[in-house]
Amino acid sequence: MRNTVLLSTVLFLALLSLVALAGIALVQRTVPAVVAPDQKETAALAEKLKLVGELIKTHYHVGERIRGSVTLNNKSFGAEPLTLRSADPVLFLRVYDEQNGVVVTQNPRLRLDEFNFRPGEVNHRESWFGHYSFALDQPGRYKLVFWAELRLDKNLADPLRIYADPLRIEIITGRKVNFWPVELHAAGATPEEVRNWVKNSLKFDMTDFVNAKEFDGKQYLFVRSGIGGRDGPKPFERLVQIVDVLVMAEEVVVRARFTKPASAEQLSPDALYDAVYIKATGLPVRFVPITNADEEIFIKSIVGIHYLPDIVAQSRSIKLFAPAPGEAVGRRITVSGVANTFEATINYGLGEVNRNSLDGGSLMVGHTAPGFTRNPVLTEEHLVGATFWLYFTFEIEVPTHVPDGSDLVLAVYANSPLEGDKPDFVSVPLRLESR
């Protein structure tokens, strides 16, 4: 009996001890941890910063260059700027596949020692920008994660990490189809209309250029590398070859590989372009340049017309379709062509030979041709501008005091701040017909 009472007492005391310990533990969990003042300040500053990653689109083709940006914004509206410091790269990007494996790691080239980060509206002076570019060779879905690593003290202590909301993209591919080379030098193998179309396409020699055309049940695809500089070396020459043609549900995708030649290699004109054909699909075409990891190619096409007329006069950045040199014209002259100029602007003038000017002016290019249906080549809307060849058309009136049969000269030209007082000039002699 005594042993039973003793055992009960011991068990009761042990139970009280467990309850007490549980209470202490419970109290300890509810008491907030002590936070150092500098940590509180860092957390408060972090709340004022926002990191945003941006992409132009969410679907890309295999090997297509993916371009985007990441921006760090000071979203507070106080009077005092944030002072941020770093001796290392600031902005980072990682790309994960569907198995959460890392396939790309980049840090845009942004470093700073100290920067006063002003609050207020988001603009280039009050934000940090990082730009990145990469390509993925495997179809599938991917996740892009961006973050910034910042120091908020003079000792460059452990960095503060700020993450952006992740972005998701998908790499798509299509059904490969057979393609055959266009025999430009064999008249019997290629229709004359197609050979003329290739020859006109070869006149676009200023930048990397692509074109497409459907004719007699076939779809013709053209791509050429660019040539840079008015004089001297041609630093942008590339070997170019079409390597794949993929048919998608709504478009044809042409993958063209651009390769830097060896320094001593002499490039033949035929190595600077490639032209092939497939069975006609009725679909628009998208060209995807394939390059080395450290190089970007911005291919360009014609915008505003659904075919390429004969080029009757040209300079590097202006190609005229009408009027032709020596043509007899009426009192109202229609001028048309395409241009790739600074700020998408051209100048024009009309005068009598060896006499005063009759008319002139300037205009923004980028019109749509009469009867326009669609471009045979798809273009990225965010790039349309001076990066593409834009269609234009305008009219000039010949004054009534100019006699019939007069010799006229039409000038179409473009000024570029890069080339100073050397405008890119096209001069077309004309003759005013008799009424």
C-alpha cells in the first residue's frame, strides 16, 4: 500500500513537470524573436523595392533567340533616395526545365559601387535595367527566375536578395518538311519570275534580309547575310545556310544558320545567301536565325507589301519600284519603294535638269501598298521601324509652267547622323511627256 501511494506521488509530480515544460515551450513559441535594428531597417528598405522581369512573348521556336529585360524599381514615394552598394553583379537570371533542372544561368552586365536610388515614377533614371539573350534547343516548358543581390551598408555585408515573379515560356517545334535548292544559274530549272525575284532580293545587301514568295504551287524562301559600312571592310558578312523548314499549324518556320568565317577565308557571293523551295502551304513564314551563343542576328524583311516588285533604282537604304530611270511621266508622278532609314524618314525633291527645284519635302515611311493582303514573312511588331524595310508611296505634282518634254530629275535620299553630310542618295532622270 505504501509503495502504491509512493509510486502515484512520483507519477503525479512527473506529470506536473511535463505540463510545466509544455507551458514554458508554449510561451516561448508565442514570444517574438528579438530583431536587430539594422535587420529591421533592411527589411523596411526591401519593401520599397520591386523587381520585374519582362518578355516580348511566351512561345518561341527551337533555337530562336529569347530576349527580355529585368528592372529594379524604387516604388516608394518618399523624398529620400535609397543608397545601394555592390562590388559584384547585381541582377541574375536562371532558367529551369520541367524537371526543375537549371539549363541557363546569366547575370546581365550591371555592376555599381554606389547608387542613390530615387523614388517615384518608373523611368530609366530611377530604375536599374538588365538585358539578357539566350536560346533553347529542346521543346518543352520552362520557368525563368530573376533576382537582385544588393548591399545596403558600407561594409558590403551579406546581400539582400529580391526576387521577381517567375515567368513561364514554351519552346515549340513543328513537322520537318523536305526542301530543295533554287538553281539561280540554271534558266531551265527555275522560272524567270523566280530568278528575277531572287536577284531583286540580293539587292538588299545592307542588313541581314529574308523574303518569301509563292509561285506555281511552290513556296520560295530566301535569306542573306548582311554587309556593314559604306567603305572599307565588311564586318557583318556571314556564311548563311537554311538548315530546317518546319510546318506549324499557322506558320512555316525556317531555321537559318549564320556562321562567322575564318579571318583568312574569302567568301564567294553565293555563300552570303541561301534560297530554297518547298511545296506551297499558303502559310506565312517566320525566319529564325541560329548563331553562336555570344552573337545575335536581327533579320529583316519587307513590311507593307505582299510581293517584291522589280527594283528600278537603289541605294543602300532606299530601293525604288517606280518611276524607272528615263521613264516618260505625266504631271502627277507616283513614287514608290521601300526604305531602311534613320527614324524611318526619307527626303525627296523634283527639279528640271540644270534649273531650279520644283517640289520637295520629307515623309515618314511605313505605308501599306494598295491591294495589300498580308506579308509573306511574319514580323515582330515590337521591332517594326528602322530595323525593317518599310513600304512608302507618295505623289509629286509638276507645275503647269513647266513645258511638255522637259527633262526632270527625281531625288530620293536619307540623312543619317552616323554618316554626317553624306546622304544616301537615289537620282532618277525622267522626261515629262507631251499632252
